[in-house]
Amino acid sequence: MRLIQNRYAGILSFVLLLQAGAYYAVASKPDIMPDVRPLASFPVLLDGWRMDRDFPIEKEQLDVLKADDTLNREYVNASQTERALLFIAFFKTQRYGQAPHSPKNCLPGSGWEPTLEGTMPVTVPGRAEPILVNRYIVSKGDERSAVLYWYQGHNRVVASEYLAKFWLVSDSIRYRRSDTALVRIVVPVTDSGIDPAVKTGADFVGAIFPDVTRQVP
């Protein structure tokens, strides 16, 4: 299995190098940046969920993120028994050093350490096949959280950072577009355990996905 994974990574790296050469050959042409609505217009009422709090992001963090727009909210379900934190960072272009920061790198920097990691399929409205998202269980002291995240743009959902880079180069060459969004959901793990927290996260993904798709072109 490891041999297959290494071979896959090697082939993908080679393809990326070839595409990178073509990408820089057309780098003199500016990106076509889509006209998108501000993330502040993202619905406060979703399917079975409502916004409870909106958390402003400090300037120091925004300077590090370099995103063109961000959203950072907490939603609660109708019975007020489950909560989910939603973070979205949108980038109009990745040509000038702007790019999503992978949560797998950012969370340890904030003191959260991954204890379980992998991917999982999530059934969402409007798609015949489930989307694949990253699933992390992180801990800090006695606290634990389930983290689901993915990259979205151009009607595409990508979990893998490798594939996200592949599509970045490919779309830059074909369409002169490098816009993308990072979507991250965090659900606290309670005494009920990890599985219920992951299920809450998956349910929340289904609730927000149609609006995320409309928001991110």
C-alpha cells in the first residue's frame, strides 16, 4: 500500500511540475477574479440550524491568513443541543502568495494536537455522490473536537492538499482562475463521545452545503 501511495505521489508531483512550467509561461496574464457576494451575507438560518454568535477575526490573524473574505460563526441546532463552528476563508486569487492555510498545520500551532485523522464521505443535497472531506479529532488538555474541512471552488470539492494544488495549476492554465475557499467545521466532543460529534459535523455539512455552493462560484 505504501509503495502504491509513494508511486501515486511521485506521478502527481511530476504532473504538477509539468503544469507549473505551463502556469509560469502564462503568468504574465492577470487572473480572472469572480464577482462574489460578501461572506457576511451567508444565511444566519439554515436547514435546522441558526447562527448563535458571530466571531470577528483579529487583524493579526487576518494579516496571516491573507484571505479576501472570511466568515467565523457558531451555529446551534433547533433543539439547542448541538453546536458547530463554521469558518470560511475565500481567496480571489492565489497568484500573489495568498493561499489557504491547511488546518492540519494551523491547529497544532494553536495548541490543538491531532489524535485521529483521515477522510470521510458526506452525503449532501444536490449531489448524486457523497463529497469527501477531511476528518480530524484534535485535543487540547481535556478538550476534544471533531474537525471537518475541505477546499471548494469551480463546482468542485477537494479534500487532498495535493489535489488542491493540482487543480490550482490546471485551472490557472485553462481558465486564468485560481480562486478557492477553505471550509472548516469544528464540533466539540462531549461526554457522548467522538462518533456523535462527527455525525453532528456531517449533518451540519449537509445543512450548509447548498449555500456554500451558491456562495463560492
